[in-house]
Amino acid sequence: MLCTRKKIFLSHAILLCALVATSAHGQPIRFSLPTDMRGIAGDTVTIPLHLDPNGKAVGSFDATVEFQNTLLTYTGFTVGPILPANDDWFVDANGKNASGIIAVGAFSFDRVRGSGAAVFLKFVVNAAAAGGDTARLSLRRMAATDTNVISLPVEGKAGKFTVKPMIAGRIRSAAEVSLGGVILAGLPGLITTDENGYYRAVVEPGWSGALTPKNSGYNFDPPSRQYTNVARDQLEQDYQSATVIVEASFAFPNPFNPDAEPIQIRFALKKAAPASVKILDGRGELVKEFSGVAVSRPEIVQTIQWDGRNGRGEEVSNGVYFYIIEAPENRRIIGKIGVAR
């Protein structure tokens, strides 16, 4: 009985037409799904159905893909490169999410062009999926014929999809103040905390490494976290931040014009202590001293204003001056000032 192209495609009549034919011998046609597919919860992923003709002139094939519908939702398909559109291939991948089944069928009077992806199946990963969740993809009811509608032996290899695990947490101070812009060194890509102190990074299953928060002027507790063979989500990986104050100073504007505005000398100490600030001229002679500057906590930045006058209230001449900041149990701080009227 002569089968038309349309009837063969719509009814998947590969086997019906092959009833009058004898089975071909030799190596089987191979269907396969990838076993290392990975994605992120909420993302769209594309899973190829591979076909290897094994040197045979494959003109049609059928296969049923069964997937885990609690983790994946089927949304459609595209035709793979080994089924050229200009060869009038008729392809369908009819999916039913309720049963987790996709019926794939393809037919042409031409032959499959080499091995590779025959169909790309598209899925959305459940947004509630957790890192490390896996979904098996099985192959059932496979069949194929050559261009003479002769039945060919087939075999299939099942696949697996894995949701990539994430590492996430928050960085805050002891006073519950969020710290944004912290770099999480050691993770793939450039990962930083947002304005609320949160960070989130997706890693490959089995990832190992050290995670170290870094931000100038802060230290963290713990200083680092070590991970080995991460298979599931690692959540609430929080850190506590603390301000690190070292002996430092800054003067501005510098040089300055005393007739326009005073100079601001700002400094911070490593340990809380009363401090003295001395202004010296280029010969090292004392010009003015600010003594007993109270520093109640090391994280407080103190500011001293100098109006360009000496201890007697007289205007100093233009030139280079130095300031020295001294406090018990702290390093001496020395800076340079320029006076230019």
C-alpha cells in the first residue's frame, strides 16, 4: 500500500509502512539525551535530543521523552541542524506536562544529515527548585526507518538535568547595619553584596573553594569559609563586619589660603587616646599646638581646623609647614601643609 507523506507524518506510520519490509541489520540507530545538563531555578533551558544514524540513510524516526514534570515544564521545541528545513522535514514534538511526556516524530523523503541534535526541547526550571535537585529524562518507544521505509534497529541513552547549587548570605555589622559593595573573592565571576548586604552566587555541582569577603577598611567574622564538593544550596552563609581604623590623616584644602578658609586636618587613631596636634614650620620650630584632643573611640574621625596663625594669633608667612599628631599607644602621624595666600 502506498503511504503519502502527510499520512506518514500525522499518524507516525513508520511501523505501519514497515510491516511489508524486513528489519535492517547492523549497528543500531542511537538516540541520546545529555547526562550533564545543568541550569538555575526559574531559568529556561534547552535540552537536545541527539541522533546518530550510524551510517544509515535515516528518513524518519519516532521517540518518546519522559521527564520529571515537578521540576521541569515543557514549553516547545526547535528543529536541530541535522534536519535541514530545505529538505522538507516534517517535525513535531508534542508535549504534555500533566503526564511528563513528549512525543517526537520526524519524516522526510531525504535523509538525516550526519549525527547531532535532531530536536531541541525547551523547558522552564521550577522557580522553587533547590540546588542539587535532579530530573531524569528517559527515552521510550523509539523507532526509525531508512529512506526506503525499512525498519532500522534503535537504542537509546537516558539523560539527567541538575539544578546548580547556590551560595548565599548577608554581611552586616554587629549593630545590624548592612554593608554593600563587599567583594566575595573566590567565587566564579565578580560577586558583590547589594545595598542591603545580600549576596548570591551560583556554582557548578561539585564546586570546591574558599569564600573570602573583602572591603577596604573592614574585617570580617569569619574571615573566610571553605567549601568542598558543593552539591546542595548553601544558604545563610552570613558574615559580620567590623570597621578597621588605623592611624591615618588627611588635610584639605592643601595648599590652603588662610584668607579664604581654614585647613581641615582629619585623623583617626588605632586606639582611643587624647591626642596633640603640633604645627611646625620648615625649620622644625613649633608654630602652634592643639593639645588634649579627646578621642573617645578608635572609629571616630577627629577634625582640627588651623586658620594659618601661630600661637600668638599672628598670620604665618607663605610656605611649607608640617603637622605632627601624637597620642599614647598610637603611631606618630606626620603630614605636610602648604600655605599660599
